[in-house]
Amino acid sequence: MFDLHKAFERKQEYECGRLDAFLFRHRARTIRLIAEWVAAERAEGTGLPLDPQALAAEVATATDADLLDRLAALHGADDPAARRRFDRHCARLRAEAYRQLVAEYGDPTPHQLV
């Protein structure tokens, strides 16, 4: 006999796992794109080199706010106007990361049971 309740539980577990994986990839891709932009914008020879891949790996242990604050400091977004410009560019890169991931993995919207 078919157990509809178990089928819905399996679907819920599958969809939650798929969405969590997509969200984590989105966070990591966003931080990597921002780090690549900051690295490209920095003048040659100013401070330590920036490794976007290493910074994206820190998504597992650091909050987005901490990583963005570090990147903003490296970019030189010290005053409020510069920080707003930095945040606007970060929002554009977040949207770009989402578009890239949808192209690679498909739409993260849960599949409908039809």
C-alpha cells in the first residue's frame, strides 16, 4: 500500500537538502565574485594579495557580514558613501551569482507534485 505521508516526508527532505545546497553555493559564489572584483580593483602592490578562492572557502566558518566587512575594508569603502557604492555593487554581484547558479544547477524553486 502506498504511504502518502512518507512520500511527502521524502520530498520535503529532498527539497530542503537541495535548497540548502543551492543557498550555500550562492553564498560562496557571491563572496568569490566580490573578492575577485575587490582584487581587480585594488592597486598593485598594496598590502597582501587577495585569494578569492580562499575567502569563498571561509563562508563555512564566517558570517557574510564579517566577510563583506573585510572586503569593504580592503576595497577602501571607509566612508558611508563609499560603503553604499560597495553594497550596491555587491547586490549586483549577488544577482549575477544567482544567475550563474541557475544556469549551472537549474531553478531552485521546489518541484511541484503533479
